[in-house]
Amino acid sequence: MHQLNRPPAPDCLSNFQHGRDNWGCVTPADKTEIWASLNVMQGNRCAYCECDIRTEPGNYHAHIEHFRQRCRYPQGTFDWHNLFGSCNRGDSCGKYKDKQAYHPQDLIKADQENPEYYLRFLPDGQVSPADNLTAQERHRAEETIRIFNLNGSLRQIRETHVMGYLQTAEEFLIFANEFDEDEWRPLLEQELRDIAGQPFETAIRHVLQID
């Protein structure tokens, strides 16, 4: 989970109005247009777990997600700032969230703030609250982990993705102890550029991070 830069709203959303229309009025062509904008923001990855999601017509691996559920916040049905692209895992992310009771203000909203301020991704696949948070910030981090179930089945999936980078991280730690920073830092920066856009990029980047 990392910070997202939301692009302008797709034009089709202006055709719908809360109180007159419902989500069932959104056509497949409209959803394709919405997905095009979501993919600009998310890079074809789930907004919450960062797994790869395919969004071509007929795909059942992803859905357009309402951050605040339509049943509890119907006025946000067509609000562009309430829409994200989520994977279709039933035990995590958007679908899991919608089965839970929560206060929206307790969740980290990735297009408005940086989740990496609140969350730390560990080499074993776990997600934990970052260090040095206030009590309120730690509560929000814990609620985000709980409501999206980021430490459920996703833990093992993330661990599998970061495992191949553990040796690389160890090598960079050795370089950091034995060489001047200007000798190894460019190599690390290149490694970080190489993983940009990959599934679970944030977890991989945290493993490679050298403080």
C-alpha cells in the first residue's frame, strides 16, 4: 500500500447523479473508462495489497471499489474520490472491508496521505504500524491492517515476492559497512528503479531500504 496520485475524473461519471441513478446504471463501457483512469493512478495494481490486477473486459480478478460502501454512503456512489480498483480476494482488500464495521476516518486513504508513513512491510511478509506514531496514528495503522486484512493470506504471498530480494538487501548492508555511500548508493537506486511498478513493490522496497 503506497501513496497514489489521483488523475482527473473520467468524463462518464458526470452522467450520473446520486438520488436519480444507481451503480447498476453504469455500463460496461463506462466501467472501462473508469478503469482506464484507475489504472493511471494505480498502475494495474490493487490499491490496497498491490497485487497485479487485469482489467480487460470479462476479467473477474478485480472490481471497482467504493472506499466508503454504497450501502452506508450512497451519496459517494459516483464520487471519483471514493473509487479505487481492488483485487477480488474475498479474504482481504475491498471485498473483505465491505464485510466489516469501521469508521472511514480511521482508514488510511492512499490518494490523500502516504500509507508508508503509517505502515512498515517486513521481510516475513507481515505489515506492522511504523515506529514513532502517535496513539491516534497507530490506531489508524492498526485499523487499516485489520479492515483490509493485510496480514491474512496476503502475508505469505508478500513473503514469496520479497524472498528473492533478501540476499540483495544483505549484500547492500555489507556494501554500506565496507564502502563509501557514493560507491553503493547508485546501485541501490538503480535496483529501486528496476522494481518500480512491480506487484508488492512497497514490500520489496522496504526490504531493500537502508536507513
